[in-house]
Amino acid sequence: MWSAGLKWMFLIIGTTIGAGYASGRELWQFFGHESGLAIVLFVLFFSISCGVILQISYKQQSSYYLPVLREIVGKRLTGFYDVMIFVYLFTTTVVMIAGSGATGQAFHLSQWPGIVIMVVALIVLFIRGINGLLVINQLILPLLIGGLLFVLLLFTADQELALFSHWDEQRNWTAAFPFTALNILPLIAVLGAIGNKVKSKQEIWIACLGSGLILGIVSYVYNNSLIQIADEVILYEIPLFAILRDYPFEMLIFMGILLWFAIFTTAASGMLGIVTRIQQHVKQPLSLIVMVTLATMVPLTTFGFSTLIAYIYPVYGILNLYVLTRLLLYPVWYKLERRS
């Protein structure tokens, strides 16, 4: 039970912690000053939403996301959100690939080596199918979360920052809604593809509560660090490197590698949602579908990492608010439907 629950927990975290999140760019886009309450609300909303998605997925024993999506938004809006999820996964995977190129640029390299490495790694991963993704998540994510927290807490200690010094005003609490909504849509696609692999409801709650708490702690400490360097964040494509600017070059390399793996796990999760949906119409091997899909994505990475996040993420955060509302209210209206 515990091992399975942790496996799904790492899948959820791996889907969420991508280029935008791990780099700090996504957190700064939504949070910043006066956002402590917003992050607490995010933990609550995120855990409930993941629990509902996995419960539906488990109940339907689904192998792709469409039946789960239909249960959440209703038959009339399923077609619209089906297209929206597909476009969302496609565009955010483009962001991940661009993020791989941006990671290389931090070391004064062209973006293309990072992009090529990401593309090749995704093709190799999907030769092994879904199990390859689960294994990668279990190996990489504990190291990633530990490394990220270590650096952020070290920065907090070195700068003598107070972790709870920004609670006088909490005017940005509403940011919890679009931020959660942004991160929930890809989870419908990914968790909808593993319903037939979940064995018990206990696994679901271990995964959902664990992922919500871990992401909440990392988000809070990360945001607190970014507040201290607010004037410099705009100068960096990847804000994490602004935090690391005064540390040894070896630490920059270490975190650059971890950041790349964060990008990789999210790109792989997005690709999983895309290819399992395409496979319902095109009966071809996963690896072939991945190669064709990646060939259409690479040209779009030329728009740039921070530009893609600045324009795409807020739009999806707003558009997904209906899905978030349905998820948060699902336990209520499901009980009402059963009584009627």
C-alpha cells in the first residue's frame, strides 16, 4: 500500500514540478509578496483535486483520461476540455523542451544541445512505456526535492531570512485558484491513464496528501527566497540561478542537473497524456507516436522559455477555473446526485 501510494505521489509531483515550477518562474508569476495564505490554500485545493481525480480514475479503471474528464466536467463540455487538455499538454511540453534549452544557456551554451538531449531522452524513455516513467520518477524526484530544499534553506540561513515574516498582509490569496487550476489539468490526463493500475483507496490518499504537503512546503520556502531577490528576478530566465549566483560553480552545476531532471519528468508526464490519447485513434507504438509528436514541437521552442510561461500559463490558469470548481465541489454534488 505505502510503496504504491508513494509511486503515485512521485508521479503527481513529477507532473507538477517542471521547468516553470522548479526554475521559480511559475511561482513568481502567480505568487510573490503577500502570498503565504495563497500557498496554504493551494495545498488544500491541490490535495482535494488530486484525490477526486484518482478516485474517479480508480472507480472507472481507466487507461486514458477521456472517461475521467467526462465524469468531472459533464458530457456537454467534454469535447471542449478534451481539446483544451491536448493543446495544454502539447504547449506545456514545448515549454519543458524550451526549458531544457534555457538550462544550457545558463552555462553559456546554445539552447540547441539542451533541446536535442531532451528529445532523445524522451524517445528512449518511451521505448520502455509507462513503467519507464514511473521508475524515473521514483529515482529522481527524492533527490530533486531534497536538493531544491537544501539550496533554498541554505539561502534562507545565509541571508538570515525569516520564514514567517510576510503574514501581515495577505492580499494575494486569490492566486491559489489560478495556480491550482493551472497544475490540475495535466494531472487529469496523467492520473486518468493509470486508473487500472491503482489497487486501493489507501494508495490514493497517501499520494494526494503527501504530494500536496511536499509541494506546499517547497512552494512556501521557494517563494520566500524569491521575495528577497525580487529586483533581480526579471534579469534571469531561470530565477533559481539568481538565488545561486553567489554560491560555488559546482553547486550551480548540481542544481542545473536537478533542474533538467525536473523538466524531463514533467515533459515525460505531458507526453504520456498526449500519446495515450492519440493511441485511442492511431494504433501505433508509443515510441513512434512520441517521435512524430516531438518533431512538431521542436520548432515552437524558438519563442523562448520565459516568454512561453508569461503568456501561456496565466491564460490556462484562468480557463481551468471551471475544472477546479467542479473538482472541489465534486464530493458535494456527487452525494446529491446519488440521493436524487
